[in-house]
Amino acid sequence: ESKLVTPGLVEGHTHMGFGGYRQHEIPMKLKGAGYLDILRAGGGILDTVRKTRAAGFEELYDKTEGFLDEMMGLGVTTCEAKSGYGLDFDTEIKMLKVLKKLNEDHPMDIVATFMGAHAIPEEYKGKADEFIDMLCEELIPYVKEHELAEFADVFTEDSVFNYVQSKKYLETAKALGFGLKIHADEIEAIGGSVLAGEMGAVSCEHLIAINEEGLESMAKGGVTAMC
């Protein structure tokens, strides 16, 4: 039987630790609904947020452990894992504590990223500035104080967080010692990849709609492009 010896693989962008699944959105997509259409209608990330808030610690732990087992079976030995399906204090901390406990219990090396700015939660609809203020004043300092994540990430995108909001979030995180990541230019190039270069982010993720300005900024800032 043929075998291969190789260094462990590193998965640098994962969203693990979430409640439910979104398979019911597939028919909507097949009928032409886009990512932002589903999000604006309260689906997508927001659907997962509702289910993650309702899930207990053990449920999230067990589900995430299954993903880690599957990844390790494929040769991954180190992975990044983001929060971002809580979008409130208690659930974001719950998710990060799940990741911290799994990093202690599981053979996988887990690098945690706080992504409290993954979407605007329904209770902050129309109040994105206030939500960013809450993250900066309450959650980011708590996550740092309790050493629950190494990186901070934000979704800079149409209908999510704009350049100014994202910059405030990342500047707050950087001042406290977090490494920076940005989800940007997935659907529209609204300045996320430019901000990544300006802030010296370690990575900028998705980049399907990136433009020349973003590419130049990332190159100048030494930012790694991630899918």
C-alpha cells in the first residue's frame, strides 16, 4: 500500500463552532438569490447566529470536535478558527471558550480569531456604529484580558461594515495587541483590501472582487491573500 509522509497541513481560514446548518437556503440560491439578498432577509449569517445563540457549550464543543477530527484525518494539524456567529457578548465568549477548551483537549493546534464584527445582529439593525462601539468597548478588551483569541477579524462589505467602522474596530484590536485579519472584497470592493494594507493585517480573506488599488495596498503592507 502506498503511503506519503508530509509536514502537517495548515488551514488558515475556518468558521467552526456554530449551531445548525443552512441547507434550506440552497433552493433560494438556485432561484437566483445572492449572498447579500439572503443576509438582508435575515438569513445567511443571521440564521446561524440564532441557532448558535440557542446552542449549549457541549453541543458546540461536540460539533466542532467532529470537524477537527475530519480535518486531522485529511492531514491538517494546525487550523485557524473564528468566532462570529454569536454577535453578542455571551455567545461570542462561549464560542471562544469552546475553541480554547478544544485546543487543550484535541491534538489539533487551534489559533483562535475573534470575529465579533461578522455581521450586524438583528437587534442592532440600522445601528452598525453602536454595534462597533460595543465591540470596541466591551468585547475586544474582554477577549484580550482572558486570552481567548490571537487575532481579530472584521467583514468589510456592502451591507455589513464600511471602511470607517472596520478601521475603528481594527485600530482598537491592534492597540490591545491582536494580530489583524479582514474579510474583504467578497462581493463589492468598498475599501477592505486597501484597509488591510494600511493596517498591516496578516491576511485579507475572500477577495473575489478585489481591484488594483486593493492589490497594491496589500502588496505594500505585506498582507497575505486568503481564499
